[in-house]
Amino acid sequence: MGRAPCCDKANVKKGPWSPEEDAKLKEFIEKYGTGGNWIALPQKAGLKRCGKSCRLRWLNYLRPNIRHGEFSDDEDRIICSLYANIGSRWSVIAAQLPGRTDNDIKNYWNTKLKKKLLTMLPSLQERSSFFPSMPFQPPPPSNDHHTPHQFLNNSSSIYTFTPNFMNVDNTSCSPFVQSPPPPQPPANNLMCNNNTEVIDNCYNYSMCNSPMQEYYHTSSAMKYGMIMFGSTTCSSSEGGSCMSQINLGNYNKDHEEKQKYQIKQEDYQMTHHDHVLGDQTQNQSFMIKNHVTPLQNDLEEVKQLNFSSYLFHDGDESKTSHYQKGVCSYYY
DNA sequence: AAGGAACTCAACCGCCAGCCC
DNA sequence: AGGGCTGGCGGTTGAGTTCCT
């Protein structure tokens, strides 16, 4: 048995709304409210429309304080930041942009903002988990032990990507910012202390023992099918393989936190594997990040999200490989 | 000027969670 | 407890518009 239709499809009008219909709907809702029942509303209002259609028209177009038109730079930043962190949760994103509808934001992202970012970072289009439709290819195996610096030196340009739009010095920046040449890795490879506070506040770079920055490299990094997203979490490492350096300790220490975000062990592992960076990560700390951003701190809804969606925001997890979902950072 | 391509965005579709009986 | 109903949501569509050649 099929699903019961929400209305009599044969007797409802579809397509664009006329000014008369808009006026009818607006007048009715302003007078009587929705009555908590959209399905019954069109009949009461004298509209030959599906209740869902009325709801959509009201929410996306007729209700007061709706803003249409150009998005500001600030709005761009918020959208990018949230998208990078939580993916296509348009209603959650819209909740942070007064007057904007989820539909507007979705359209804006799909038609303009995504392209805008691509323009800023052309080779991103080549291969990126950022765009799930892009095929992912594991990087070639590597026997050398490049330091990140050496690795990055092979490149023509280096980008820092911070979806929360904060530079390491806490100044605001655009999503993709060409970075200065990376400083030399610290001699002791110690990236950051294990202070939980650092984990909880990834912006406090000053707490790290050594300079740390995340880089997004247009040719080399993308060649490896990676994109580094988000704010940072620190970790330390003392050699060993990439996999063995996966720093789960900080999260494991905080069982409550782990539970809160429903972190799964496999979620960590999928992002940290030799296939992504090979031995190039041997001397660097490398771990999945908890995307704690100031914005999120204001967002109870965001906090409730499954942790994996913070890390892998490509939508349908059942259709994508773990590697495609890889969202990672590397530090030195 | 015309025709095709590309883009925009309002609207629709169908799934899902939660509520109610 | 469970089935039906509804609202909410994200993905997709397609008509209208703009751009390009």
C-alpha cells in the first residue's frame, strides 16, 4: 500500500503563486494564524492549494521579516563555517541568519557560494571530499619521510582553510587564504601539549608548545584527495606510523564528550590512515578535530548533532566511502 | 538579432520523526 | 504498542531569465 497523499492532488493548484493567492494566504494567517494544521488551512482560507505548499509559501516568502537579495560577507562566512562543520543542515544554518530561509541559503550555496569558493581555490575542484561527487583516489604509497615542510615545499601555493574564518592570530579571514611559507617544524615534534583546554578551545594557539598551523595545499594536498577543514585540535606524537600516531587519547580521556557527540571509534580511524598521507605524517601530529567553534558554542542544536557529521559532511554516509568522508588537518 | 547554454530560485517531492489517538 | 497523520527537512526539478556566441 502506498503512502497516503497529503492532499487531493487532482484538485489542487500547482506552480507559481499568484498575487491573489498570496494575499489570501497572508490575510488568513495574519487573522487566524495557522491553527496548527497546515493541511486544513487551504480549505479554510479558500485556496486550492496543498497545505504543504501553503506552508512553504508562507515560510519562504510571505511571513514577516523575510530578507531576500544579496548575502553579505558576514552571512557568507557564517554559511561557509556552518556548512564546513555540519554540512547541509540548512534549517540549522538558517536559524543563525535572521530573515533568511533555509531554501534561500540552500539555493545560494548551490548556485553561488560554492562556486565562489571554487573560484578562490580552483584546484579544489580537481579532487576533494568537500564535494562528495568528486571521486576520491588514495594517495600513492610513500617511502620517504618528508616533513610537512618539505612536503609543502613541493607546492606552488599553500592555503590555510579555516571555515570559522579565524586566522591563527584570531583575526578574521576569508575561507581560503594564501598562507605565508610555513615555519620550520619544531625540533622535538611536539605539537601541542595535551592540555584539555587546548582541545576544547582550538583557537588558543598560544597554548601550543610550537608554531602550528593547518595548511591546505592546492596541488599536493588535493592530489591526495584531502581537504583540511575546520578549527584545530592539538595532539602530540613521538614517532611511529601515522596510524599509530592517531591521537585518540584526548577524546578517550573525556568519555562524556565522546558520548555527547556519539563518537565512534571508526570515525577516528577512517580519517587517520596511512593511505591518506602515507609516511609523510611520520613526524607530525595528526588527528581528527573536534570542530569546536565559537558559533557552535552558541548552538545547542549543533551540539546535538552526531559527531560524525562534524567531520564528514558529505551527506549520505551510506553512499560514500570512508575515505571520501575524510576531513582532516595536519599540523607540524 | 537569434538561438542555445547557463544560471537562478520558487516550488515540488518524498522521507522521516514525533505526536496523537 | 502501533498505525495514521502532520510538520519539517533536504534534495531535486523546471520555468523563467540572463548571458554568450
